[in-house]
Amino acid sequence: MRFSMKQERGGKRLVMNMTSLIDVTFLLLVYFMVSTVMAKPEDRLTPTIQTQNQSAGGSDADFQPQSVDVLLVNGVQVYQLGQQTMQTQQELRQRLSGLPVDLGVFIRAGDGVSVGFTMAAMQAARDAGFKQVTYVPLEK
């Protein structure tokens, strides 16, 4: 900004050149518009696993995730839900229908299992009403 004095009939008057101030204002406006992140706030993201009861005490079963293991047993691809073993997608869907869908389900695939067989497990979970289906590779 440049200040200058102009002589007028009634006396001197202070004149300010506003061009550079306006330029800086628009540059700041453009900078803040470009650098703003348009992401969903983290406090509104839904976690994959939610606890239903916020109490301090609870059994170990309360914290066990629901998981389906897709394994290769004696050369045959099977689905394992807890201690139950199933060989078809329809059997898996029937077993998953009896579980609570609010907590979600994990699909864990082992070595040697085809991608199609694993995707069939994920589809069975979706068909059983699960909204949150998470794929996790099975640890060795």
C-alpha cells in the first residue's frame, strides 16, 4: 500500500492505493480454497468393530470377532465358522443368518484357496445381511 498526500481546496487529503491490498486478499482467498481438504470428518466415520456395551467388565467372548476362515483341508476348500465346517456357499449363508449383523464379519483366507471361493464367502455374508464385511489374510 502506498500512502500519498493530495492537495485540495480545503486542505490536504490522505489517499491510499488499495490495489495491492486487494491482490493480497484474493491470493489468500485462493490459497485457502485450494488447500482445504474436503474429507469426511474422522469423528463421523463408522468403525468396523463396535462394542454394544461400554461397561468395563466383560467376558472374552464379548470381544471375539465374528470370522469365517476359508481354508484348504485335505485338498478340499471349506468354510469354517468357529468349530463348524461347511463346503457350500448356501450352508455358510444359513449359518451366518443366525449371527448378529451389527458387528460385521471378517473373512480370513488361507494359502491355496482360490479367489473365487473366498469371494463366495464374502457374498454369502452380504446375502446374510452383513453390511460390514472385511477381508483379512490368514496369518501363518
